[in-house]
Amino acid sequence: MHHETQKKGSTNKRYTFCALWHYGSLIVLNADILMVCLLYYDCCNVLSLSVPKRTISDDNIEKVAVHIGSDWRRLGVKLGFVKGELDAFEYDHREGGLHEIIYQMLLTWKEKQGTEATTRYVVTQLVAIKRPDVAILFSVT
């Protein structure tokens, strides 16, 4: 769904946003904000994040590597890796521990995607795998 709206009382400002339903979450995107409504059972929690659409930094990769834990494989699948690739990350970096496995996976994804490897995309995938606790770390205030 794509929608354009004009701010009440304004004659020249338009706000464009796109909303999509993704794995139990309503995700609303515009140029400046990513708003995620997480629906759990009968309640709705709104997570409003200001997440710029820019290439993910190594510092942000580190945030995910530190906090994602055992959900790293689910995130890896969302980022386009197949089971064999995830197994290879685990085998190749097992001596560095889970943190290193995750970090190398995300670094590889960033290198493969180039400028399309955005923080906003990672946040969207974190929400999709029900990890808003990690997604919130990317909010810019």
C-alpha cells in the first residue's frame, strides 16, 4: 500500500509513506522513519524507529553480532543465505565463537549487497524474526 498525505494546515508539504504487512508486523516506511506495529495476540505494541536508509556501518554490524544470539540463523535466512552458507560460517569461524560467526556473516552480506546493505533493511528483517529488542538499538533520536 502506498499513500501520500498532506499535513493538516500545510499547503506545500507532502509526506509519502509505504505500508506493508510482513510476518505479523505492519511496517510503515517513509524517507525519515521506520514505524513497526508488532501484533502479538490481542495487543498492539508500536515501535517507532527513526532509521536512516544508509549503508550499514561496521559498528552497527557489531551491535547485531553482540545482541542477536541464537537467532542468527533466522536472520541469515532473511538476508538471503542458504543453510549450506550458514553452516560454512559456523564451521569456518567456530574458534572465534558465536559473535565472530555472526559478525562474519553480516560482513559478507554487506560486501555482497554493497550500497543496498542498509541499516533499515536489517532492522526490517530483525522485526520480521520477532527481535524488536535488537531493532530498537538502531533508533536515531
